[in-house]
Amino acid sequence: MNTPKQLNIGLIGAGIVGGGVAKNLTRNADLLADRLGIRLNLKWVCDKDEAKLKSLPVPASVLCRDAMAVINDPEVHVIVELVGGTGFAKTVTLEALNRRKVVVTANKALLAHHGEEIFAAAAKNGGNIFYEASVCGGIPIIKALREGFVANQFPLIYGIVNGTCNYILSRMTAEGKDFAEVLAEAQKLGYAEADPGLDVDGGDSAHKATILASLAHGFWVGEENVYVEGIRRVSQMDIQVARELGYTIKLLAIIKAAGKAVEVRVHPTLIPAGHILASVNGVFNAVAVRGDVVGDTMFYGRGAGADATSSAVIADLADAALNLKAGSIQRVPGFVSHQLHAAVRSIDEVESRYYLRLTVEDRAGVIAKVAKVLGDADISIASVLQREPATNRVSLIMMLHTAKDRAVCAAVAEIDRLDVVKDKTVVLRVENFD
């Protein structure tokens, strides 16, 4: 077998991450060649924005504005898709796979929405797809699940997978500021987009949870089956009360096996203040993985940014290069189906403990009315706190024992219809991860 001397790369998308890939590939080219025994050659860098191309530390001869020309180049082994979105990026990915090329992507939205189709195309055409950078930036969680923990089943995976939300909640916790104020500051610093909805409403975390759950449990979960809540309704009072009760509030992605079903959910969660995730602050991500063989493990690092994400992209390119060197493009397939009869458990059936914050009239009998609704639903109250009123309204906080989500939501809907309740009740889930 003739071993190729270099892996020819067509990079499509020269934005923040694409620029980071071009910079770090160029800077560490000799080191990578020494480590791999094959050179990673950036043959093309393509973007429709000429200004982005001109700012890159690469020769002008590799710059290109025609993505299809890059894909159709027979000398290109790997297409790196860093376009973003689910439109043109999908076209680029499928066109490359249909030509039996390898694709490396950081596009979590693309995989969450179209992963089943994309992995099927890779398998059918003899190509492959790598996507380490799609979840948690530079943290090697995909490789760990797919290869390092291949001996394991995964009863529980959970973590902080969105740096924007973690930054906001961390600042709210440390400085006593409200959501809106911290969000505005995060936008000024570039930690949050001008339209922050994808992050703060939980969509970005749901994309990542979809990918992790699908990979871990061997069937395509589908983003539409992931339960999602964001952090907009988390108030400074919630954070203060949680602290008094011994908890910290984090936006978590939770993937929990339950028989033949899997819970896949994203929501603000009260976790014990002593839990290791409670100390993960700022823009950092962390994912805990419980394997039935390996036990509990933790992955921590930067979840976004040009350098962290490009590190993961280049690691995928290294794997693609070693596969090419060994003459086996599909040595480790991007996704392998197993447990085909598994299903996603409805949020209605999920059981956890709950934190409720009610806004009620400051008069006698209120607690009794609320307690009756919960009691009639067979939901047990663990504790009750009341904040002194600033007006004729008070905040009533209840911690509930374990109950089904369906029962809690139905009870809260009835509670919110009581004449003594003056605002929609805030409901947060509580997890101890025992």
C-alpha cells in the first residue's frame, strides 16, 4: 500500500472558528506532521466574504470563494464544514459525503436537526464524519463516548454545555445582579449574541444534548423529543433562596437511562452547592459521564472560542489523517446504531424533586389552599419558606419531595388559578445525582 504523505483539506467557512483552524494548523504544522507521520495540508480555504479570507495567515493561492469547486477537487480528502446553520451547511456536508470524502464539522444545529440523514449518507457512500467540536468546544467528550468508553453503557450523562448561560448564572450568583443586567453585560463582552435566544432559551444546549444522547444510546433521539427550558425566569431571589437551602442553580443538559427509554432534558436545575458542577463558573463547560463499567468521570474546559473549538477540529483532522494513512476511512464510524427499540421518555413521566416560587397575597389561609392542591395530587411538601412582603404580595417558596412531572405541572396549573396567587409560579427541578 502506498502511504500518502499528506492529508489535503478543504476548509469551507472562514469565520471565528475557521480562522482559528487556519491559524493553528499553520502554526503547528510541523509538530502535527511529526506526531502523525503525515502532513495536514490546508489546500483550500473558502468563504464568500473576501475580507475574511484576506485576514487569514495562509498563502493567497489557497483562497477560494467557490465551495463546490473545493468539494469537487479530487485531491481534497477532507472537507471541514464551518459555515454554520442548517441550509448551505447541509448541502456542503451531503455533497462531500456523496463524493466519498470525509467531513469534519463543528455544527451542532446541523447534526441535531439532520444527523440521521447525514450519518446514513456517510455510511452509504463509504465516507465518514467527525464532529468533536460540535459539543463543548475543546472538551473531547465525543471521542470519549465513542471510543474511550466503548465498553460502557451510560445510565447518566449530565453537564453544563452552554458557556453563555453559565456565565450569566455565575455572575448572578456571585454579584447579586439580575438576569437582564448580566445579559446586557455579556452581550457587550461578546459572550452573548445580539439575539441571545438560542443560548438563554436552551436551544443550543438541546442541540448538544441531542448529539450526546444519540451517540451514547445508539438511536437518533431527534431534537423535537428533547425537553427544553431556558433561564429567563431565574431571578435573583431564586438564586439567593437556593443558596440558603444549600443549592446552586445551573442550566443543565441531563441524559438519564430509564429501562428501555432515555430522558433527554435541558432546564435550570438546583444542584447541591458541594457538587463539583456547582464550582464550574464563567464560560466554562463541564460534562459528567457515568458508565456502568468505568463509574463516574468528569470533563471540564472551554466550551467555545476560536482556539478551543479549533483544537477539537484539528484533533478530528488528525484522526482522519491516521485513517487515510492506514487505508481505512471508516475505521471508527461517526455513528453506530444499537438498541434500536429504545425511545425517549416523555417529560411527563420524569420524576424529580421540585422548587416552587409562588407570588401570593399576604393573608391568612394561603399556604393551606396551596397545600390542599398539592395534597390532592399526592405531592408531598418538604419545606416552606416565606419572604417578608414589600407590598401586599409575598414570595412563597416550597420544596417538594420526588414526584412525576405531569402531576407537578397539573398541580401548579391549578395553583395558578387560585385567587390568592398573583403571578405564574416559577418551577425549577432539583437533582442530587446520587
